[in-house]
Amino acid sequence: MTETFAAQGGVIRAVAAMSRAFGHLPPIYISLSRHDGAGILAVDAPDAFEVWREALGIPPQAVELRSFAGSSWVVATVTWHGAAFELSCHAIPAVAPHEAENGGAL
């Protein structure tokens, strides 16, 4: 658990660096977790997820497709400028498991 706001400074500085490096990319939702100190980045659409995934240097095989209660989303983790981040998109159409295994589109 992050004990102080100052302890979240690494993530805050990394987000500031992102705004300079990736200012041309689609907008994102940004949260800071006080539980593990990670930055949480969320986008509204699969194409925005792909743009951000590439910009952050996350390999495609590191992306997980998750589902729960009829909802599906993709998530990946990355360390960027020394700070831990989770990138996610919840606007993922549900696909049957065999479709996802056989290259079903996000």
C-alpha cells in the first residue's frame, strides 16, 4: 500500500512524460492506485488501446483478454519511465473462446 502522496510521485512524473511524448495520441483515463502504487490507464476503444500499446512498447503477446459476467476487456502491464502501469480497454465485443483462440478480432 502506498503510504503517502509523495510515494506516488514516480507515476505522476511518468504521466507528465507521457503527455510530452504522446500528446498526439487519443485521450486516456488516468488513475493512481494507492494499493500498489501503479498508474491505471484506460481507453474507450480497441483501436486506441492498440495505439497506446504500441507507443508504450507493450508486445502483443503480453495483452490478456479477460471476461466476467458477460463483459470482456483487454489489459496489459508495462513499466514506463520507471513506473508501473496497467493499460486497459473495456469496450471489447464478447467472442466465444474458440473464436478468440482462432484469431477472432477484438
